[in-house]
Amino acid sequence: MSLLVPPLLTYTVRRMVQAIPIIILIMIGSFLLIKLAPGDTVDALVGDMGGADPAFVARLRAEYGLDQSVFVQLWRYMLKLVQLDFGWSYVYEQPVIEVLMSRLGNTLLLMVSSLVVAFTFGVALGAIAARRAYSWTDNMISTLGLVFYAMPSFFLSLLLILIFSVKLGWLPVGGIRTIGAFKTGWADVADVARHLVMPTAALSLIYLAFYMRLMRTSVLEVMDLDFVRTARAKGAGGARLMFHHVMRNALLPVVTLLGLQFSTVLGGSVVVETIFSLPGIGQLAYTSVVKRDLNTLMGIIALSSIIVVIVNVLTDLIYAWLDPRIELK
Amino acid sequence: MFATSRLRCRRGGDRPHALWDFNLTVGEGEIVCLVGESGSGKSLAANAVMRLLPEPHVRVSQGAINLDGQDLLSLSETEMRSIRGDRMAMIFQEPMTALNPQKTVGWQIDEVLRLHTNLNKAGRKARALEILGDVHIPAPASTYNAYPHQISGGQRQRVMIAMALVLKPRLIIADEPTTALDVTTQKQILKLIKDLQQAQGTGILFITHDFGVVAEIADRIAVLRLGELVEQGPAAQILRSPQHSYTRKLIAAVPALTPPPEKPASSEPLVLEARGLRKTFAARGGFLSGKRNPVIAVKDLSFQLRRGETLGVVGESGSGKTTVSRIVTRLLESDSGEVRIDGRDLISASKTELRALRKDIQMVFQDPMASLNPRRRVVELIAQGPIVQGVAKDVAHARARELLSLVELPPAAAERYPHEFSGGQRQRIGIARALAMEPRVIVADEPVSALDVSVQAQVLKLLADLRDRLHLSLLFVTHDLRVAAQLCDKVIVMSKGEIVEAGPTARVFANPEHPYTRSLLDSIPGRDWEPPVCNVA
């Protein structure tokens, strides 16, 4: 091929294509796994109504296609999925894709802000701790990290709500916007930001502790390497040595972890969104499980796997940018 | 121009003073070689001079360092930083790790200029390109934009030298700058350092363990032992008639470049024969992923080894010599060909046959630390092979203890762990382990490369001794032609996976036929210097 396609683009496209079979496998596996659990949508609906006669239940099952064998159901679902049709949510009485899209923004906002906070502060604190290794500052930072790391996010969430909402009344208890305020423009942005402070803090602190520990070790390791000695022999020192020679090299393992943890953060958001009643994907996943809303749940799984795949590709791209020894082929 | 007086460094550990009363001067345009074995404190001295010691664990406790009349020890860290890279520069041993892998070559040279001059961007770039030209980098402009991993080891060392020389410093400290390089590259780099130093009038403190290199480059020599200078003086004088017993011992340990006289054709039986060996490292990747080209490591290799003979395999890195040692022992599967031990083919042997055949061909590895399991006692390490072959445990252990005395280790060594030994002793354990199998052939892959010269001489002597006493055959892989000259009856010279020349060592060394062999022999550092015969008291 003599077509002039930038290698970055061909790489990205190839990675995306490689991901398709993985996503299909995930979907099949999840579908079967969910089917293994007792109860279905109809059970949940009927349970909500307080019971119904067997004929009605059977008719409902037939209507939803739940009377077929699991493999027929799987086949039908996958056929629709190939046409990018996520089906209909019987709980929300809306196409699944619409339910998902209305909530995706909130979740992405929460995840990205949490990871940015965790990464930035984690890397900065880790580097400071390493620079002053075994000093009082280092001990302080390391102890704090341990506390963050040991605290479960649900507990931290409740603690934050107790302090900042109940006692001090500074921050709203939950939701994404003040109900009935209908703010626009910057006022709206500020409102959303106020609502996100506590969820972000609750979700990010654990990861912050992770990145901090890793960055500290990594910086200590890099500071012992030959090229840092070379830089010092050239007369470089202080901030210049730290930023150009040490930190950029020390970032590599942290970036690897960042990519790997994106999916964990997605899982962590289920708890945090539920506690702060944020209308996001995590909360949706929780209610979908309770209501046995299969289509929505499968939609969430599909969406999450796509996000994780994209993030992994992005991580590799960042990695290649940071480390010129890695060639994207 | 540069002097240290009564410099002492303190650190914890084996000896309280890592450096004791270190008096050294380097004049303008002079190359002073600081020679010593590992642990002598020579690298520490270099770092002390640059004030790059890992303080406060290791620090200068007293003394003075003078550069052009200025006392470096009284300067603040900021003042010191402005001197480093400008008036004093350093070149390190390992050019791969000494350059920042994330920055281009140009950026790293540019940094020196940015730190110490007021030149603008264009001016700095012009200067960097000029110095890259001065160190004979082909295509300076493209190297300027290359990352360190994209250029060869020799070129990386040139870049290091360019970086050190770009501001025409008064003093350069070169810490084993050629140790990690192939001989032919080493020769070029030494010549480059000498030429540039003469042109700029720079003083060089050249740290090395290799007397060949010293003979090549030094104006004056200082010999360091356990942190103390035992002897210093003009190069010619020390190389010809060393005074101190330690210097004599060091020089006596340098293998002479005179191979053993050619023996008449041996009538001993053929022990090892290789025919038509090939090994290609296959192309990787394919569908939906990156492709890598196949690499031919060894193509069509044949040789013969008779009982009691030593065959040297010499060549530079990448010549395929290590691959040879691995396919001959079938640690790596070859693509085709055969290896016959007493007529039985190793390559086509089945799994059970192979286990029996392995007994006859054993290996000694380069890195004695990495090749001994750190969690097992020495006696277990040695007895392991025979036990696998079906020898009773107590018999194998008793035999292991005998072998220890054979390789000149005390009987108490049996109950200790590998980390309790020095490098030379560990290599003796490695040899004992190979001998435990009572092999016909020992394949030694760079067995003395990681050792100091004096230890190297002892291990080589032991190997030669054992070979003669036990009628062993040795296949000896090495990059060091001096070592090959001392031990090998025959050599094969390899380049890019092929044998370019083969024959009795004496004949190959005296009359090399292939241009590659000739360039290898020409590159041996200090080849014009004949180590004096000293009485080692």
C-alpha cells in the first residue's frame, strides 16, 4: 500500500478493529452470566405490582421474548446488537440507547474529574515525597496516603456528607443540579461543579494514594539511574533535573496503572453515584440489576467495554508519546 | 591545573574510609590514568572530584580539590553547578543508560549550552552540530534529532564525548568510557578522546581497570588499591618497571598477546563436531500486528574439537558467538545441522537421549551471580546435576566436596550460599558444577569477562589446569583476544553469524588472512606494549 496514512491513525484503527471480537465475547459472557441469575424482568415487574395471575405473567413473558430458550434469546440480542440496536428498556419505557446517553455525560464527568484530581495530586505528592525521602514531609505524605487508601469510598462518602452537608451546610447532599433552579450558562456550570466536589473527592482519594505510592517509588528509582547522574554532571539541578530528567521518566509506570484503573474507577462509580444520587451510569447499573432490566444492563456493559477499550488505546498512545523507545506498529 | 590533596572520603560499610589521602594532579593537556580493580574506590574518587557523591551517606571528610587555583570544596552547590559541565565534564561507562532515553541527542547537548551560555537557539544548535561533527558522527543533522536508542553504542559514546567537550572544559573525568564497547569501537573512541584532548589542551582523568587501555592512552598512571594510591608516575616508567608489588601483580595478570606455539596435528579422538549449524530468529507478528524481520544469528557453522583441545570462538557483539554456545549445548534449538559428541548427534536426540548426552557437555556462564540459584547451598548446587542423572544423594554430595578442593575452594564453602562469595570464587563454583557431571566438553561463554584481571588470570589458569588434568575439551567463547591468545589452541573468528577465519591461534594471530581478523587484532588496546616479566612476591 502506498497510501499515505499516518501511522498513528492506522495504529488506532487497527486497535479498534482488534477490540471488536473482545467486546462480542464480553457481551456473550455477560448475557449468559446474567441469565444464570434467578428471576427476570417480569418477576421484578410483577413483584413491584404485588402479584398477578399466571396467564398475565405468561403473556408478558411471551411479549418480551422471555419464553424462548436462553440461546435463542442470546442470538436475537446479538443480531440486534450488530445493527447497533441496544433494544428497549421495559423499566424506563425508552430505547436503551437514550437512557444511556442521558446519563453517560454525568458519569464521564465524574470519572474524568476524579482521575485528573487523583493523577495530578498523586504524581505531585509522590514526587515531593521522593525528593525528600525519609524526611518528616515524606512521612506525613505517606501516612496520609495510607489513610486514604485504607478508607472505603462508601464510608468516605458518608463522612463527607456528614461534615460538609449536614454539619457545615456548605455542599449539596446529592444530585447533579439544584432541583428547580433551572440555571443557565456559567451559573449552571458552577452549580454542577458544586455538586461534583464530594463525589469526586470520595472517588479520587483511593486512586490518589495509589498513584502517590507508585510515583514515589518510581522517582526514587529513576533518581539512581545513570542519566540523572549525567544530567547532574552537566550542571543541571533543582527543578530542571526533576522535571526534564526524573519525572518524565518516572511517569511511565504511573501511566500504565492509570489505563488499567480506568475500569476500576468505572466500577467504583456505582457506589459513589448511588450514595450521592447522581443520575449516572453507575447508579443506572445498580437499579437495572435490582429491576432485572436486562437490555439496559447489557447496554451498560457494552458501553463500559467500549470506554475501556478506548481508554486503553489512549493510554498506549500517551505511553508512546512519553517513551520514544516504544514504536506504534 | 587540577589537584587533590589528602582527600579522604567516609562511608559506612566494609572500610570506614573509602578514600585515604588521595593526592593526584592533572596538568593541562595531560592524560592521567587512575587504575584499580573493582572496589578500589576509583569511581568514588571521580564522583568526589565532581562533588556528586550521594551525601550524606558518602562524603568528603577532609582534604582539598583545586581547579585552576579555586577550592571546589568551599563552593556552594549553586556555584558548583555552574562549574559542572562547563569547566569540568564527565564521561561515563555505559553509554546506553547514561543518556536520557526520552530526549533527543540534540536536546541533551543543547541542555549543556542552555545551562552555561547565553547563546540563542540558533547559536546553540549550530554549536551542537559542530561538536557532533568534531566527534565524527556521520550525518550530525539527523543524529541531532535521533533518540539515544536509535543510534549504536559507539555513537552514543561519541555523543557523550560531544556533550562533555562542547564547552571546552579544563578537566574531563572519563569513568571507564570504553569498557562497554567492542574492541574496534574502543580503539576509535580512544583515538577520538586523545585527538580532541590534544586539540583543546584539556586535562583528562581517565579511570580504567584495563592495562591495555592504559598503555594506549596514558601520560601518567596512578594505581589505586582499597582507597589508597600505591604508586604513581610517568606511564612509560610504570609500564616498564613497576615498583609497588600490587602494581606488579596487576601487570603480571594481564594476559600476554603471545599465543601458545602451534601444536602438531593432534591424533586424539574427535570429541565434538558441529556440521552445518544454522539459526535464524524467526520473523514475528503478522495478522493485525507489527512485523519484525527475521535475524540470521548463525549461518552454516562447522567445527571440530579433539580431546584436550581448546577452541576459542571470538568476535564482537552481535557476531553470533553466544548463539553458537547455546545451540551447541542445545539450550537453543538450531534450525538445521548436527552436533556430534563422540559420534552421537545431540540435535536430533530424543528427550531421554538428550538427558544422557547433556552429561557430556556442560556450560560455564558469564555472570557467576546470575547463574547460581541464590537460595541453595553450594553443595546442593554442585550435586544437583548428578542427582538428576540418578546418582545417590550422599555420593553426589561427597563428590561435590571433592570438586570444591579441585577448584581450590575451602571445604567450608560447601555449606554457604552464593552471595557469600566473591566473583572469582563464584566462577569457581560454576566450574565445579560443570565438572560434577564429568563432562567430555565444557562450553564456557565469556567466563572471565565479569572478573578483575588478577582474578581473571587465576580462573584462566585453573581452567587450563583442569583441562590438562582431566583431558577435557573446551569451547571457549570470548570477546577478549588477549584471553583467547592465552588459552586457546585454535580459534574461529566470527562476524555477522559467519566464520571468517579459523585455524591454530598462533597462526591466526601472527598471520591474519581476513581483513576483519586483522582489524580485530589491530584494535587490541596496548598491543605494542609487552608487559614486563615481573617477580610477583
